[in-house]
Amino acid sequence: MMNPALKWCINELGPGSTISTLQGDYEFSQWNVFDRRDYPTPFFVEERYAADPTNGFIPNKAAVEAMLRSSGFALETNPERDVYLCRRGRRPYMVEPPPP
């Protein structure tokens, strides 16, 4: 079992942005939310980025933080633009409990 005090670090490649609170759900017809600059967005790179063909998706700051929260991490601090220090947080509602 993982130590709950263990800290994690992740690198965000996307441009920094201001993050505001989003609703937990939107109506199917509400497309304008995707046009917001602060909406979590993975940018698709068709060929390569920084001469690296494996850089297929580059998340913005909001997307990195949303992915971390959705993965069950709690954000502790963001000491540098591309660095997040996290700890194990609450399990997301959609995750099955671990087997006994």
C-alpha cells in the first residue's frame, strides 16, 4: 500500500492560465463553456512539438489540475509553472473501491 504522506510531482507542458471554478455538470447544448480560456483543454499536436513526435497532447494548467484531481490527487503547491506537488487525496466518485 502506498504511503499517504508520499508526495508526487507532475510536469505541465502547456501555457499557464488563470483557473476559475467550473460547474460539476453542464447541459449537452451548452457549448460556450468550451470556449472559455480557463476551461481544461488538451491541445492536440499533429506532427511534433519541440522536435518530439511523442508530444501528442499538451494540457493547459486547468487540464493538468483537473486530471490530477480526477486521478485522486490533492494539489499541495505549484512552486514553478511546470511543477505540481501533490499528495494522495480523496478517491473520485467514479472510482470503484479497492478490493479487500
